Amino acid sequence: MPEGSIIGWKKCQNGVIVKLRIPEEAKRSHAFGRKCRAEFADVIEIIGADVAISQHDYKTEYRVGQRETPDSFDENWMEECAPGIHFFISRIEAENY
């Protein structure tokens, strides 16, 4: 993955899209596909709602200005569906997920 902070895109319930900033200091990984994971992320923008709710656990809320940190982060890059904030590099990939 690129060095420095990067922008990531996440699809939440009801097709709501979240624009994330993955800070330089956040651990991150990706397996063999295009889905990535981060140790934590800052919510920059929410498109389609005021609050975005995770499609995965149906309870994690994403709010603009908030730093979202999962309960844990799996550093094994080969595990795509493991603990972490899941995101895509492009908005279109998140929208099509």
C-alpha cells in the first residue's frame, strides 16, 4: 500500500458511502483482491446520510470528524475478511460492493 495518508471509500447500510482518511500511522493491509483494511480511519465525508451504519455488524456508526477504531486489527495481510476498518481505494469500487 502507498506510504503516507491515503483516501479510502467504504459502503455502509442503504448504499451510504463514507470517505475515509487512512492516516500514515495506521497499520493497513490488503490481501489478493481490492478490499483493504486499516487499524483506524478518520471520517471525512458521508454521502447519502448524516450517519453511516456498518453493513457488517449493523451497529458501528461513522460520523464526520470522528476517528473510527475497531475492537482489533489483524496484521495478517493474507486475511482479507479479518478485523479492521474495511475500505476500497476508489469510490466506484465501494459503490459496487
